[in-house]
Amino acid sequence: MSKRFTKIICAMTASTFILGAVAAAGCSNYYNSTALPGDIKADAEAVSNGGFAVEKGDYIYYINGVEVGTALNDFGKPVKGAIYRVSKDNLDKRNYSTVQKVVPSIVYSTDYNAGIFIYGDRIYYGTPSTAKTSEGVVQNSYLDMKSSKLDGTETLKEAYVSFPSAAYEYRFVEEDGVVYLLYVATSETLYDETTGVTNLHSYNTSTGVDTLLAYNVGTVTFDSEDKTNPQVYYTMSVYDYTGTSNTAYGYNQLYTVKASATEDKFAGKLKADTVKGWNDNEDEGTVDRYVNCGDLVLDGIGRPELQQNGNAKTPFNFEPDNLNSVNDLGYTYTVRSYSGGNLYYTRTTSLNSNAYLFSFEDDADLKPIANNPADGDAILSDGTAAGSYKFVEVDGEPAVLYAESTGISINYFVDGKLGNTLSDVPATDGSENTYYPIVKDGSATILSVEGDYLYYSVSGGNGYTINRVDYTGTLKDYWYANLQDESADDFVQDYKAVKILDLDASSSWYTPEFFGDYILFASTTSNMTNYNYIMVFDLDGMDNGGIRALNEQYEGIEKIITEVYGDTDKYPTKNYANLQAALRYAFYNGDYDYLKEFAAELNDALEDDADLVYSEQTFAEYDKFLTPTDDNEWKDYQGKRTVNGKEVYANNHDYYYGVLGEMSEEDIEAYAEGLKVSYLAAKPEEEPEPTWYEGLSTVAKVFFVIGMCVLGAGVIVGGAFLTVYLVRRGRKQPEERRRRIKVDTTDDRSVDVYDYNE
């Protein structure tokens, strides 16, 4: 075999191998990525599952800041909004910048009750679609529900489900080892609807089967505490199908279903003789279709002979024998909260809008009609008074925390009911108050309950402020804590509410997350309002008294800068120009080398008798700030912590809290420039360089103008002369041409007219 033929065979073989590899890569269901090192501990418990940060094994996985859904989301490119992880060991050592990117895609949704979910060795999330239209427009208004392995590999290319809106409510849940995606599709047109309805779906990530759990639902309520709970509650209306449009009867029903459900409980039961207005030939499988895989929990149907619209019992009502024991007019249910295995709901009638608050447990043996409680059995006579509920236990006693117009109150259950009279003064007869305020601020909203602490926000910050108070005290405890001297021996620090530094968190994103002593939040603090990266604060086991002391230390930095260095007698502006702003620049880790160069540049540009922009005295005080000692103004700030491998003093911002993770290069540069603009002297506007003409003396300018005039006149004269010359020359041209191209046209056959020699 010749060498040439051998080369051809080898080339063909190599080409086939390459094309096969490319084809194999193209057919893969996953993006290519290298596995991160470390044990992911797939069997470990996932803590805070469903939030923007989840603890699993040795790591905390989190969304790296607030990113918009329209940002570039090409796999591998995103930094902000991508999923990162930090080891708990690095968190304990304050190595906040030692992190790893796990999923290089933007995690995004406007359902801020659902974030990232971890089951086994996979992490589940929503991300803006990167699919393009035929015109090349990215379809990032769609939300792709995907998953990746915890080591960063096996990120799905194709979504489990693609939502047409980022506002869809959803939960990834697990049941019997199978992960399901529960989601609420709004304005969905499954059949021939013109406007669409709200439907509840369950998608099995193992089989790829999407099940319609309930069609045309009212409100769906997920568990607010356990976001991994596969059970949900929802309301359904019952319709009169007479006429061209369906009419809802004057009541609704409450159902519950689990993610694994697949059986439509009403399939084949809807008939013309059982459902008013139903047409066996037309309604089944059309816009009027009724699908419901759930179990009836409460039925608001009234007594048949007194019901509105003349509706009779239907297959939707499972207890016909008990109809005579129910109310006259029918009930309308509204779920207020579902948490801790308890569902809390209000109930009204068409003639009574007073929303009594009731509750029952998940496993209660309810009879949907007969067991509707009487109004007198309500746990609260007005369930709409509270903006939000948080159900807790104190020493084994059930209670509810809720935000009201007066603040946040706690209300204990007494004989199965909650009090209706808010107490502001401790009882004097020896009894205990059971309903009283623990936070007196009408702007207060509940963020979280961690152990015995209630964390809440009040107005006045750049977003959520983070405050806390122990909610387990009596009214007398809070009364005493807010009136008495904090130095008293029996003063309990934790019953007096305290704000934690200036930890402003984004109020248009997820609420802060708590992991032991660590608080993670999307920052809107000073200088970070345009970036919203995740920051971490270490409570370090402090009680509220310790936090107050930390606040005093933290606020004391600005107090010294303002009051001490604001004393112009001691620190005259002439010698200490721009000192206060420069110290703030140092507090936020400003670039000292840059400041030195910047100062030299500004000072060099000054006139000889001008005051220096940054003097030697200014830098002397700046250096004292950087190194506190017993003999300078910063003697109380000599405490040090190691943060990101660097020792920082207590007058440095990073001593208190800092960015967790990685910022994009663009944001790092923008943040640095922002500090310079905020805290450094303004750089004088540079005048444009003079042109060569502006650089001439007055005499030179005069001669230049005269010269240009003479030159211009010469150009004009020369142009005129040239024009006359060309015109005259043009007139002679035809005669010359006639002489030069004279041709003898005589037909002389002996002459070869094409022979140029002849």
C-alpha cells in the first residue's frame, strides 16, 4: 500500500473520530463541566431547603446576588445570580471570598418563596431561557426549570418544564424518593379557552410526565415553613353549566392533594343527571372540563332548599346525608396560612363578611360538610386583622405572631381560641396577659423566627432592616425591658428589641437566611445598593446586649470622624483638607496607593500659594486610622479579626460584615470608582489642549490672518486664470481632432486598411 493511500485512510479515520466526538457531545443532555473537588454528602440533610441559600453536608449553596432575568445567561458566563458554594469551614474562618461556582447560570424567579432545592446529589432551580426565536431574539421571558449535580456537573440543557412567566409559583418536592415539580400555571389555555384559567400541575422529574392535578382552581397554598412539603391546599368553585357561560355558585370548596397524585377523582362522574346544565356530548373534554385529583376537605354548600341559584347536590359534594345539618347560605373559604402541619383559614357567607379564623391539622378526620365548625368555634373573630401570621410554640403552648397596624403582637391559645383584646398594660390581678405587643412599630413586618428570636424589619432603611427580639417573654418582661435601666441586675437583654448594625437587605428579593450564627442577605447597604451581592454577618453567639454594644462600636467610627475630626480648631481645613471623607474611604477599604498617587497629581497641579488638597498632616491621620494605637484617636479600635486571610482592625468595615463570594470584574471596577467619587476630592476638570492657532501670540495671529488672506486671493486669481485657459483650450480641440483622425474611405481593394505598416 502506497504511503499516499495510507495517509488518506488515516485522515478519513481521524475525521470520522472527530465528527463522532462532536456528534456525541452535541447529543449529550448535559453541559460539559469539570467536577468540583470535595465530598458532596448526598445523604446529608438539606437545611433551609427552598431558600436562596441551602446548607447541605459541608457546604452552603447559595445564589450569588440579585440578577435580572434579561442579563446574559450563556452557560459558563454568569457570576452574579449564579449558584456558588462556600464550605462551612471557610465560613467559620471568615474566608468569605474562598468560594466555588457550582452552576454558571442565572437563578431567577419572581416567586421569592421558592429558591433553590437540593435532593440527593442534585440541585433544582429556575433560570431564564436561552432559547432564541428564528430572528435570533433570546426568549428570556420564559423560565426554564432545571437541575445540576452538586459537584457542578450534569447541568441539564433541556428544561423539565419551561414557564411562560417568571411569576409562576412553584416548589420542587420529594415523595417516596421521586422529585416532583409542583407549579401553578396562570392564564393557561389547555383547551379552547379564550382568556385562560389557573391550573395546578405536578411534573415527575424521573418519568417526564406532567400531571394536571386540578383545572380552573381558585387559590393554591403551599407550606410556608417547609417548602419541601409535597402537600398543597387549594380552593375550587362549583359551577352551574347552564347557558353559554359558566356561573359559579355562592360557595366554594377546599381541597388538598399531594404531588404524586395521578387519578382524576371526578372522571366519569360528571353527567347530565347529576350536574346542572351539563351536556354529556358537549361538555366533557371542552372548556367546561372539570379535572380534580385532590381530596375534598371542606365543602361550603348550603342546605339544598335554601341554596342560592337553586343549586342541588352534585358529584362534587360527597356527603349528601349531612346536608340538612349545614348552614343556610353556603361558605366561602380563604386560606390564610399553611405551616407546621396546620392549615388556618377564614370563612364568610354571602350575608356575613366577618372573616372568622379557623384551623385544623393535616391528619384531622374531617367530614367536609357536617364538620364545618360553628361561628362560635372560631379561634379568632376577625382573621383579616393581621397582615401575616407566624405560628409558634412557647414552652409547649401554641401561639401566633402577627403583624398588625400597631406592630407585631403575640397571641396565645386559651381553650383552643385566640384573644381578641390587645393588652398594653401588665395584668395586676396575678393573671397573665395572653395577647400583647412585643414590637410597637406599625411598619414592622415579620422576616423569620429562629429559636426564641423573632427577626423583623421596620421602615427607614434601604430595604429590609434586620431587627430581633426574644418573643417568649410575658407582657411584664417587655414592659420592664423598655422602661427600666439596662444596668439593672434583673434586666433581660433579649426582651428589648435591637437593630443589627445597618444590615439593609433587598426588600424586592428573598428575605435573609439564617444558618446558626450566620445571617446571609442580599445587600442594599451603603455603597452596595447598585450591586446587591450576598453579604454575611456573624452573630458570634451574641445576645441583644452584645449586639447593642457592637452597634455602639460600629456607630462610634462615624461619630469620631464627624465630631472629633470635625473640630476645625484642632484640625483646621487648611492643613487637613478632605480628611473626613478620606477616613470614610479608608473605612470601606479604599485603595491607599491610588489615593497617594491621586493626591500627588492634584497637589502638583496647584498654584504655588494654594492649600494642598491632601497634606502630610492628612496622611498622618489617615495612617493612624489604618493602625490604631493607645495614643491616637482610634485606641478603642485595636481589636482585630482575620477576614479573607487579612487582619483588619475594628474600624474597618470588613471587621463587621462583608461580601460572601465573588463579584464580577465590571462590578468590582464600578464599586471602586463609586468609592472614589463618594469619598475623594473632586478631580478638576481638565481644560482641552489648546490648538496650534490658540498657542500663537497676538502678533503671530495677525500675520497669520494676513497671510491667509493673501493666499486666498492668490488661489482665487489662479483659479480664474486656469478656468479661462481651459475654456479657450476646449474651443480649439475639435479642429485638432479632425486633423489627427483624417481617414481615407476610398474603396481601394489593393490596400489593406488593417495593415498599420501600409
